[in-house]
Amino acid sequence: MMKVQFSVVYALLPVLAGAAVLLLGATLFSGCYTLSQGAALLGYLNRAVPLESLEGEGPAAFAAQVQDIRRFAMEELGLKESKNYTRYVEIDRDYLAAVVSACARDSFTRHEWWFPVVGKVPYKGFFDPRDARKEREKLEKRDLDVWVRGVDAFSTLGWFRDPLYSYMRDYPPHHLANLLIHEWLHSTVFVKGHVQFNEALAEFVGNEGARLYIAKTYGEDSEEYRMIGASGRDSAAFVAFIRELIAELETLYESGASLEEKLGRKEEIIRNAQARFEAGYDAMFQSGNYRGFGKLKVNNAYLELYRLYYEEDSFFADLYERSGRDLPRFIAAAKTLKAPGKKGPDLKTRLAEALEAGNAPEL
């Protein structure tokens, strides 16, 4: 079965506030979303044990790998010094939280939730999947497309020490490095109110940071490094296919067809795309990682996730090439970014300017 993973730094930000309030001894409003999810997070954090306490050949090897990735992330990439991923939580499932996203049925207009301090966010996380299902049912009654997915990590942005979870022990080295570097980037660079920029930047840095780590640790002629290439090619092929499907649907949504016509044609377009996908699978992909797509009940909420996480113009990759393929320098420039005002250059322009200026401390 295909399993899509995305970072959810925003989806659980309100949970962090709830956890902080609980730590201060709050007893009011214990039934609200923020505090109930915050209590669940604290439950995991309280069960965490030091990474070095893991015993047995497998767990010890995992601990050593994590410690090596931590050193690489801080000392060689320049990510923020922290105690993240120094503690470990045993958990009885292969994901951390269930996250709900929603979208209009006849456009790619995201549904957003609003929380104090955080503001608007494009998805909402739950530690109990039953709560996620309830949220889905509520949104479906509002005639929205809804998608619920499991996620394996999120960044607490320095509010707490992010732990490791037991299911991560089965991850191959490049997957583990990508995950940790991606989430660590969020706690190093976070521009409030700019979800898409933050996620696309973390996606790029996670991928490139993992590639550099594997190249240095195992060598470019290793099986571990070849796995990155194969995985990357499959991922690029899948994202390209999804973008083609999105473009076809956008053309439909922007047409003058009636709502009923749009929804009927939408289902036909998705079914045909899935049939093409299944028929051409072996020619497009080297692995079986994406075979489940043909059986998914794909909707706008699912497709919108790819618009959120994967930049359409390859800005970060192009800028990285133009600036000399120096990831520590790239990250150092990103650290200078602040939310732009109504006037002045946008974040992408500011990042390019920071690189050109030699990473000046202020823009």
C-alpha cells in the first residue's frame, strides 16, 4: 500500500501551545482541541528515554546512526544547535499523528483552520485517529473534499526536544537522514505565516542534506547512495504525473461548465489518469513504492498537498545551482529571512539577495 508522508509543522503548532499551558498547570478548557492534543503530546514526551539507553545490536546501531546524522546536521550543515533526537519513544504504530486536510470540490481552494497566535493553517493534526475521522466527517458535511494521512514526524520549533519514535528504526539511512534534516530545518528557519515557502524549503534541504550525508558516510559508489538516485527519480516521475493531473483538472475548474458537469468530469479525469498510471507503471518507475496510487480515492485535498509541498518552478534547486551548490551557505542565507512586509521583495527574492550579499546578518 502506498504511504505518502509530509511534514506537518503547522498542523500541530496549536498542540504545542496546549502542551505549554498544561505544563503551567492549567485546568480550564481541558476539553478543547489545543489542550487535549497537548496532553497527548506530553504523554509521548514523558515516555521518552535517552537514546544511549537503547540496548541490543539493532537499537544500538540505530542510535549510532542518529548521533552521526545529528553531528552532520549541526557541525557540517549549520542547523541550529539543539537536543533534538536525543530521546526515544516506543510506540505501537508506524506513524505519529493523523492529519486532516480539506479543499473545495470544484477548485484547489484550500480549507484553513484558525488558531490564536498561529493564525491560519492548512491542515489539522490529531494524535488519536478517531478524532481525525470525526473531523473528516464534519468537513464532508460541508461539501468539501477531505484527505486524512498519517505522518511520521513534526517539528516543535524548539518548544520541546523532538524525540525519535520506534518505527523510525526500520527506515533506510537516506530516509532517516532526510526526515531528521527536514524537520530540523523547520526549527532552524521558520517564517511565520508562510506555509508554502517553509515547507518547500524544508523539502529541498532535507533531500539535498540527506544526499550529502550519504555521499560522505557511505560514498557515491555505495548501494545507499544508489538508493537515493532511484528514489529521487521515482519521486520526480510521480510528482510530474500528479502535476499533469492537476493541470487537467484546473482547466476543467476554470471552464464555464456547471458544478454538476465539473464534478462528473472530475471523477472521469481522475479515473482515466489512474488507469494510465497503472498501465504505464513499469515504464515510469523502478520500485513498487507508488503502486497504490491506482486504488486511492484521489480528490482535490490529496492533490493540493503536492501543490503545497512541491514547488512548480524548481526555484530552490535552481538557486542552489547558481550559488555554487554550497548547502551550509544556502542554509545560512535562509537563517537571515524574516517575514516580508506589504512592501519590498518576497521571501524568494530575499533569499537570492542574501546569497549574493554573502549572507549578511540582516536584510
